[in-house]
Amino acid sequence: MPARETREVMLRVPATCRPKAVRDREKHELTESIEEYTEGIYRLQEEMEVVSTGDIAKYMCVAPASVTTMLKRLAEIGLVEHTPYQGVRLTEKGEVLSVSLLRKHRLVERMLVDFLELPWEDVHDLACKLEHYLSEDVADRIAKAMNYPTTCPHGNPVDATEKDNARRLAECAVGEKLIVARISDERLEFLTYVMEIGLLPQTPVSVKARTPFGDVMTLRVEGRDEAIAIGRDVANSIFVHVQA
């Protein structure tokens, strides 16, 4: 049998495109998990004074045991301080990482909506994936290309350290005239719902009525002919400013 011809292959694939070994894949996935947990804890800290293991489990939709294992890892690398039965707090290192991730996430969302014209309610998950792969330099270039946006499409600040003094719609009283500032729940089904009822950032609304114990609010939303009624879960995730 004649020997097979050996040819020289001039083309080479970039290192980042080569198939990864199982160990490399696991290491990369762990890095993403660490970042997602750290960012999630930061978001929870903005919502509550003490963040528990159970709170993290509910937010991440995982078992409490998984959270406990991850918290040990996060503590080992200096991202959190975890005292059993007393809650979880990010360290300064953890907060710096979270602020960087949130900036990248929200810049990507703005790019996907404003530049690529993807649906407003359906960019959060994609941004969650892309944020882990952006360098600070790429994030800076996106910010410049988008003329330095200050919020994501859902109204949340690109710089997470900036506080907008908005309050929850659930805390507002009958008769108040408000403007929607931001939406903290970025799940697809939630954003789809608030889009359907018109509660988008920068939309004027007024509180027309609420049930005696505040579980249901009736709102007049600019652009809608009829008033709408929302429950506490929705009102807690909508942040507003008083109309000037």
C-alpha cells in the first residue's frame, strides 16, 4: 500500500478557539459561577440589610447546600465574609468585582437593545452570558460607542455605586404622581408583563387607589385609557421618583 501523502498545514486556530480539556472547561465554568454568585449577593445586599444562605438559594434557584459549598469557596478567595446564622457580606474585593460585572452587564444590555435592536424584555439572559468574557477595555469601548449611557434599558444604573434615591412603588400613597425610574426584576416573564401594562422607565404614573392593607394598587399609566391593578410583588420591583 502506497504511503499516504503528508501535507504541511499552514493554518492554525487561535488558542482561544481550540477545544478545551475537561479540566479547563470545569475551571472556566467555576469562574463564571463564582462571578454569578458574587454579583447576585451584591444585588441582594442592595435589597436587604442581612443576606442569608436561604435568600441566595432563592435568588439563584439552587439548593441551600449548593450555596453553602459555594460560600466556602468565595470566602477562601476573599470575596465574602460568611458567619453562620449571621448572614453573608461581600468584602471590598467582592464589591469591586460585582460593580465591574454589573457595569459590563448593563452596557451589553444597552448595546443589544439600542444598537442591535433586540427585544427590550429579552436581553438580560444574553447579557449574563457575555459579561464574563468582556475585558474592561472592551467595556470602555462599548460605553464610548453608546455615548456613555447612565442606565441599562430597564433603568438600572450602569455604575451600580450611584444611588438614584428612587423608592418602591409599593411604598407610595394614593394621589401621588410618579415617574417610573427602574425595574429591579429582570426575568423575561416579569419584563414582558410590565411592558404589556406600560410600566416602562420614564413613564408617568399616578396612584388612584389601593386596598386597605396595600396588597393591590390601582394605577393610572400615561398612554393607557383604563386604569390597571397590580399586586405587591409587582409594586415591590418597580422603583419610582416623584414627578417634578
